[in-house]
Amino acid sequence: MATFFRRRREALWRVEQYRGQRSIEVHATQLDAHGVTKRSAQKRILAEWVEFLGESTTRITDLNLACRVPQDLLDATGGQPQLESLAVKWGPYTDLHALSSMKALRTLSLGGARAVTDLRPLATLGKLQTLVVDQPFALSNPEVIGQLQSLEYLAFGNGHLGSDRTLDVSDLEWIGQLPNLRTLHLPGTRLPAEQLATLAALPELVELRIPLRRAYRKTVFDLAPGNTAFADLAREYEGLEELRANWR
């Protein structure tokens, strides 16, 4: 969903490859591409990463779990409270309580968060500036994000290019509680058009990306004068309409 997570990190798939690096990309599952094809070896490597992350004191500040992430692997990251950046590719994880101890966390990406139901553990992350929550179809309380007053970048929705499933976001008031938000992406969502003015009232918002649905068009153009984010959206509508006219 967010390209800014594609940093240069050293890819590791065995614990013994860690030699004090601060920024790493861990492949603890889906190991066939690394030549580990035996099921027993794959289970052993995952167990080693769970133990290492959960019990070792390290210098890691930037961790990317670039693989399928089961719950025990995510839980193990709680043993790294010094993390400043954590990215999860995807997985069947449901519980985010391990993240609540990461008081230094500034960047968090929860990819493929289909099974997550509760964001309350994130409420303690007072330094968080960047948050991505992708495909949170089971989530019951997105309003918790409104407590993260330091957020400057938020991506929330279905950003998976291979999926056309729509995420219904019935209320935008929680986004309106983020005074420092500069960038807001809501891909693959269905929003209440009558609440789009809530987004226009965000004092620092300069970039807004939402699906260009016909139901939003009038409101977007009404809000565009004097609002950079909505003016850009209005130009996107105009560009899309020009393309459609040329196809006829």
C-alpha cells in the first residue's frame, strides 16, 4: 500500500545472519525461495526467529517482516521495544498487544490485516507518525486511530492490487481528530459522502487519495476552492472524465 516502506534493508532468513544490523528484512516463513524446502527445516527456522526476537537484546530499530506472519512471530516483536519502524507484509495474525510496548515506534505498517479486530493496543503509541492498516475487513474500532495525535501519514483501506473487495468506512469523524495529518490514503473504501467535509477541515492535510466514485464528485468540487487536497482530487476527476470522453 505504501512505497515508502521499500527501504534498503538487509534480507535475513537465518538467525545466524544477524550481526548487529539496525535495519533488517526478515524472511522467517515462505522459505522455498531461499533454498529451504523441507517442512521440518522451515518450522525450525521460524521457531528460531520467534525465540530470537522475543528474548534477545538487539540494535534493531527498523524491522520488516517480509513474509507470511503468524501470530507467534508478531508476538515475538514485543521483545524489541526499541523499534522505531515495523512493517508486516501479511498474515493470519489477529492480536496486536505485542506492539503496545513499542513506545519509540514512529512508523507502523500492518499489511494483510484481514483478521485484526481490535486496534486498542495501538493507542499507547504516542510517537507514531506513519500508519498503514491494509485490508482490515474484520476491524470493529477504527476510531482508536483518532487517538494517535502525532500521525502525519495514514493509509487505511484495501490497497491490495489483486483484490476488488470494498472496505466500508461508515464514519470519518475519527480521522477529523488528527490535527497533524498531512497525507491520507483511503484506497478501496466506500465512504459517507456527507462527511467528506470532515476531511477538508483537517488543518495540515495536503494530499488526499480516495476512490473517484460518482457519489463523491459534487462534494469534492464544492470543497475544492481554497483546499489543496480537494482541489487535487477535483483535477483527478476532470482527468478521468477526459479519458472517458476520449474512449467514446
